[in-house]
Amino acid sequence: MPNKILLVEDEALIAMAEAHLLKKHGYEVVTAHSGEKAVAAVDADPEISLILMDIDLGKGMDGTEAAEKILVSHDLPIVFLSSHIEAAVVERTEKITSYGYVVKNSGPTVLDASIKMAFRLFDARKKEKQHRDALLHSQDLMRYIIEHNQSAVAVHDREMRYIFVSQEYLNQFNLEKRDIIGKHHYEVFPDLPQKWIEAHKKALAGEVSKGGEDPYE
């Protein structure tokens, strides 16, 4: 199934020519001739996967206003297609979205390459967000499991700073969670016996050891 592009262009003849060009490159194309109609089209059609947005759209909202309104509720790549070459105009669009800016009459090759690049960038950002969300979920799950563990459990980073602690850990050592997360273990326990410091060094170096019978004072 071809990617569906919303072409936003107020000049009907130009829109027809650009739509014909896009269809030749294998895209499905729908058009809107104003910013208001562009917003309505995106709201009505969930299959739209990219927007080619002109900036000057006659009366009503311009392309930048339409893009901002669309992005409030839709995560879509928007490529601006405009005759403007002024730096101020380009900078304004970059503050809205950064999927591309194509000057009109750049040619079909440039336009197609810009669209493909926008799709690749959008897919990469979506995968990055999914990975970040999965990582945050796993951290939240880890935090929940540890905090509700019935044993006295503490998790440190490689610098021996506190990341997670169980409520039982706080209770046993008479600590407050807000006072230790992010702090160094030896700052919280300045009188820690040297044998435990040595055990930590070995663990951080990769050594696995057990001391089930050794009391932790």
C-alpha cells in the first residue's frame, strides 16, 4: 500500500501538477487548498502519513499555523514546500518541525529525495521514542518491584550511588528515601567497615562473591 501524502496548496493548477508528479513516484495523494481544510483532512483521515505544506495559503491560516495546529494532536512528518528562500522563513519552519524544507521548482528528484528522507527520519525518531518508552517502563517496573520487596534491597550504579531502595531497607537502616537516592553509599554510611568497601571494589571489577553467613552490621 503506497504512502498517502496530504498536499496543501492553494493554487489549484499547481496542486494538480504536484499531485501528478507525486503519483508518478508511487505516492497516494490527497489535496487541501487551505490551512483550515488541511487540519480537517488530517483529523478525518488517519491514513495520511506525510504532509507537504505550502506556506502562503491565501486567506485564513497560513502553512505554519496549520502545521502547528496539526502537530498538537497528530504525530506526522511535515515537509514545507514553498517559494520562500528567506532565512527567517526557513528558521520559523524549523522551530515547528524539522523534517525538511523544499523550495518549489527544485525538481522532482529533489522533492522525492526530501520525502524519502523525511519518512526515514520519522521512522528513526519513532523507534527511538519506542525504545525510550520501553526503557522508562522497565525502570518503573524495577522501581516498583524493589520498593515493595519484603527484603532490605538497595541498587547502586557503578559509582555506588543509590538508584532504587526497598521500603524495608529504609526501615531497617532508619533512612528517608528522599535523602539517599542519588547519594554515594559511603556518604550515607561513612563508618562502613573496610571489608565491605573491598567487596564493592571486587564486585565492580566483575568478581562474583557470596557471604550469606557474614553478618551485615
